[in-house]
Amino acid sequence: MNKIKQYRNLFGVSQEALAEEMEVTRQTIISLEKGKYTASLNLAYKLAKYFETTIEDIFFSENEEEDV
């Protein structure tokens, strides 16, 4: 699972507003948050830059990193 929803709530941004910023559809944001869609590297980079964090922080939990 990823932390997009948590970051979105922290920044006070709606799914629609985030989708607009990322130049994707709201459905893409919904699918990302539910883990039904994997972000492209470009989208992951844009999300990390927008939320002022790293790609790893958004998309990888500590448990997943241990499994790699």
C-alpha cells in the first residue's frame, strides 16, 4: 500500500485537485490510493515533488523494503 491518501489529507488537497496537479484523472488517483494501479516513474516523481518527500516514502513501507 502507498501513502498517497495520507499525504493528500496532510496537505488538505482533494483527489480532484491532486489529479489536476498531476495531469491525470481523478479515477487514476482513486486507483492509486486503493492499490489497483501502479504509478509510472514520472507520476511517482511528480507526486514526491508535490508532497516534498521521496518516492520511497510514498510507495514503500518498511516491511516491503525488507522483502526486496
